[in-house]
Amino acid sequence: MSLPSPDAPIYVISVAAQLTGLHPQTLRTYERLGLITPGRTGGGGRRYSHRDLELLRSIADLTAAGIGIEGVRRILELENQVAALSARNQELHHELSATREALRLAMASRPPATPPSRLPALRDPRTASQSLVVWRRGH
């Protein structure tokens, strides 16, 4: 038997309250304020997940430290932004690594480049974007 997902809504409000050390009315208040959104049964009963319990404990710790509800809300928003940015950063890192590997493979499969000419090349500053002037040294 496998453990349920951390997001699986399995705890009724009385169990969630007991596990977090909060009163059930406090859990209802946090929901009403939009700090937490428990799952619902078909009959409308609240069901809390393990992740919800962790969030409730975090909220309780912040309020116990003297932070008001609006401060808690802002901290939670910022934590969510950090998590989203961290995930996006990880995605970009993987994408960059894959691109670098594809470029390395493409460069490795190219035929060898022709050796560069030993003639000096000078650009006319007035037409540098349009043409290239090559000078040959006199014999």
C-alpha cells in the first residue's frame, strides 16, 4: 500500500485541528480569509491534505510570532512567488543545458572548417555593414 499524495484531501476538520493544535473555528476563519483552501466532499465537508496541515502550522507560527493576518498573507504570497520562480529557474537551467548539449553535438558533427586566410582584411568604416575590403600586400 502506498502513502497518499501530500495534496490528497483526507483529514476532516476535527483531525486537522488536533494535528495542528488549532481550534476548528480558527481553520474556518483562515479559510474565510483566503489563507487556505481545503478540499470538499460531495456533501460540502472540509478535507485537509498533509500540505494544508503544513501551511496551517506555518500560519500558526507566523501569527504566534506577532505577525498580523495581512502580513501572513503577504509572506505566503512571497513564498509562493519564490517557489514559482525557483521552478522556472530550474526549467530554464535544464533548457540551457539541453541547448548547450545540442550545440556541442552539432559542432562535433560538422566538417572541419577551412583554414583562415592569411590575408589581412580591413573594413571601410563608411560601409562596414555593407561590404568587406580585402587588401593584398605588394610582391
